[in-house]
Amino acid sequence: MIRHCHRNLDSGDVQRRVLQSLRRLMPIDAAFFATADPETLLFTGASSEEPLIESAPLFLHNEFGCQDVNKFTALATSARHVASLDHATGGDRLSSARYRDIMRPLGLGDELRAALVTGSHCWGFLCLHREDHPLGFSAAEAAALARVSPHIAHALRLAVLCARFTSLGETPGPGVVLLTDDFSIVAITPQAEHLLSLLGDGPPTKHPLPVAVHAVAVALVAVEDGASRQLPSARVPTRTGQWLSVHASHLYGTGDAHIAVVLEPTEIRASAPLMLAACGLSRREAEVATLVLRGTSTRAIADALHISEHTVQDHLKAIFDKIGVRSRRDLVGRLLGAAYPDRG
């Protein structure tokens, strides 16, 4: 599995190969695998196995709108990125709303969750399920997943580099989807229908929404209910390799529509922070690269970051090496022109 994680695979291939390999290490009765925007930690895509599929909206509500143990966002920002339900609850599964309201009715028991983190960025989440039985995931199985999780995160990071930040062509404007409080579609613009079709689920006519759009909408409700402080937005890859920016806001007034979700092609310049993270730059290197993209001189970068010009040059050398370029001009062209190298 680790070998596969260091190849140039798209996220779908990563998910399939990882789950195949994990099933050779431990019994897994169902699995959920999601990619994430490393800045907002919202899902950008997901795959679920039976019997999880029909309950996806319930899991989303639990993740972004309820208090519970082992939230993906909590695992992503904690020192320990892997944990089981049994360990988190001290064996008292019924203390978890996720178990009581969703998993137990599905015949599921313990779960083993992982935030897929490499460096300081989380690129996705994984949840492994067992049938409802007193014996859950062992400490050894949790440790095994913890050992391979950074490699899985690395694979998802490489998958971002494989995606093409290219234009979606001329568009008449952003697409808008209007939703009810239960996230059913009330109205949708033709442009939104087209953009949603690029997410791989085809033009929607009713619930369920693509997981990335649904997650942003649920996160909006969580913000307004005080369950989260994070403004809901995500950069989402399409099945053709381009990227969409998804935002949600609340509507006030009469009628059934209460939530507006806006989808628009991600501007190439706006994608630069994501690409800098995907290239594996350190925080300081990313700061230097961002200033280079703004056309800032070496002296001005040194002044802005309170470092010497010699240190700036050292950072630039490291940046050029990681991204596979030889000059500032090549760096700008690579990051803003979407001509990425073979990272294999």
C-alpha cells in the first residue's frame, strides 16, 4: 500500500487501493473515505460503502452540526490523528450520538477514524466500520492505521498535483442552488446544473446533493447554530480535473428556500495556496512563494518577513527544487499556468 501511495494516482484510485490493502490487514465491514479542502477541512468528495450510503445525510449532520467524539476536524487538529469509537467512549458506545442514532440502527458497532495528515495539512478522512459486536478495533489495528495514514495523505496530496487547474471556459456567471432547511433542492440555475454535473453525479433533480455541496450547506447551519465558527466554503475538484469554489449563505424572507449555495470556477490565482500546500512547502516557504506570485522583489520579501535577502534566496532555492523549476518566472508559470511536473 505504501508503494501505491507514492505514485501519481487520482483520488479514486487512491481510495480503491488503500481499502483493498487495509482489508488485508484487518476485517472491515464498511468504509467511508473522503477528500478534504486542507484550509477549511470540508469534504470535497467522498465514497461510502453499504450500508452507509443511504445514511450519508445523517453522518454529515453529525459531523458538522452535532457534538460527538472523534470528529474528523478534531482529529485533524489534534496530536493523535487516529482513534476508535470504543477508545474515545471508554467502551460506552451509547454515549455517542453517532452510534445511537445512525450506526446502531445500521447494525454497526465500533469505528476506526483517521484524519489523513501529512506535514501540517489534512487532505482527507477515513472511517472503517465493524458490525455491532462487543469486540471492536484493537489497539494494534489503530496503530497500524496510524502508521500508514501519513502515506495515504501523501497520495491524496499528489492527487491534487495531478488535477489540472485549468479554465472551465467562458461562463455566464456563478451557479446558484436554493435549498430548504432539510437540504432538498427548491430551484437551480442552468449554470449550477452544469457545474454540479462536473462533480460526477450528473445534473441533480432532487436530494441527495453531491457530498461537497451538502457538506458546505450543513456547515452553514452549524455556523448559525453556534456548533462551528468556520465559514463554509470549499475548493472542489471536478471529474474533468478543474476546480470549483463552493460557498453557502442563508436566505431570509418568505418561501421554502432558506439556503443559497453558490458554485463558481476557481480562479487559477485563488488556487495558488492549495497548490503551494500540495507541493509540500513549509509555512515560511509558502509565504515566500506567495509574495513571489505577487511580484514582490527579493529585498521587499526580506523586509516583509523580517529575514535577510540571503535567507530569501535559500528559501527560493528550496521552493524551486520542490516544485521543479529554476526561476521566479518558471515558478509563476507553474503555479498560475497549471503546468505541473511529473511527481513520480
